[in-house]
Amino acid sequence: MSQTLYVVKIGGNVIDNPEACARFLKAFAQLDAPQILVHGGGKVATQVAAKLQIETQMVDGRRITDKPMLDVVTMVYGGLVNKNLVAQLQAEGCNAIGLTGADGGIIRSVKRPVKTIDYGFVGDIEAVNGEQINAILSSGLTPIIAPLTYSAEGLLLNTNADTMASATAVAMSEAFEVNLIYCFEKKGVLSDPDDDDAVIAKLIPATYEEYKTTGAINKGMIPKLDNAFAALNSGVTQVTICHADELANAVSGGAGTAIVL
């Protein structure tokens, strides 16, 4: 049987809360198997952009990444946020190494083509170099991956962290039993968005479609769940969506929402 690997994605809202982030990182460092952390960006990029008098443009919750904004997210995601996470994990005894998708060529994307909206320098993932990531893990390091990838033309691209986590989990499933865990500020997938305790313990595709039809599952949760089901369909062993404070319990199936085919 293959060794377990945890691929954990931490949301930006948790990163924005220093106390919550510290609790999460302590739990992450204590996981009992090799682990990879993929992180979102949080609000810091917007704050830094404002200080630099660079306008933040959002469409349906997605950031438009023009060249000035690409410079900001590269500095913030690949620098400030990533290295702070690495430093905190080092203090917890986790030998973390901060990376973007460009480092070691681990995640390559294509620049999203312009259709109705020009998202700018945004990447759609094309390939994940699982062998390179495995080499990093084998050297005793824990990759902390910022939501930036690169293109074959040498561009840096702002890339959705949920998708990066899913694609990384799929690539690593060739060598590991991969447990993909999405951690954010809610207790799991909710049957009632207004009730934080209305956690769906187990979500299957048919139920997912029903909740989408009723509107109980909507907005940003839909692409997250699409990524989760896609990962399971592509070889990932287990997918859980949970509160960042419940990482340890979620690993054993005691918290959050289990995504099941």
C-alpha cells in the first residue's frame, strides 16, 4: 500500500487572521505523514495594491490580473505571505520550503484565453511535475506553494489556489495515497449557507446537484467542489472540506464534509 500524502489548501480568510492561521499551522506541522500546503492570497494583495495606488478589479469574485496587479500578487503571494507561512512552520518544527509553480517547474499553466472577460495574467493549469515535487518531499522538505504558476513562454500567472491543490493532489496520486483537504473559515459544506452548523457530513454527486439547484450551494463553493470531485475522479483517495481549526479531526474523518463519489 502506498504511503499517505496530505495535500492541504488553506484559504485566504484564514491567512488574514493571525491567530487562526497560527493554530492551523501548528496542526499542519503535526500531521503524521508527508504534506504539501497550497495557500490562497487573502486581502493583503488588495491592501498593498491600494498603498501603491493600483486599482483592484474583481469580476464575480475573481481578480483581474493586469501587469501592475501581477507585480503586486507576485510580491505578496510569492513573497510576503509565502515566506511568513514558511517561517512560522519552521518555528513549529516543520522543514518548510516556499515555492511558486515556477520554482523547479512544478506547475505550468497557459494564460487564460480572452472570451467575454479578459482576466489578464491568469493561468489555467496545464501540467504538474509530480516527480519534481516528490524529489522535494524525499529530501525531507515540506513544499508551501503560493498561487502562482508559469507559462512555457516564461510568464508568471496568478492561479486559483483550489485548482492548484486539486491538480497537485492528482499528480501526486501516482506515487501516494493522497488525502486532499480544503481548510477555510466554515465547518464544511453547508446545507444552509446561513447556518454555520448545517454541515453536510458526506456529499455525493447527486446530492451536490440537488443543492446547486436549490441554491444552497452557490458562488465560490461550486468551483471548490468541482475541483474536489474532479480530484476523486482522477485518482485522489480522499477529499475533505473543513474548518481550519478542525484539520486534525478531519484527517481521521471526524470533522468537515467528506466528498465521496
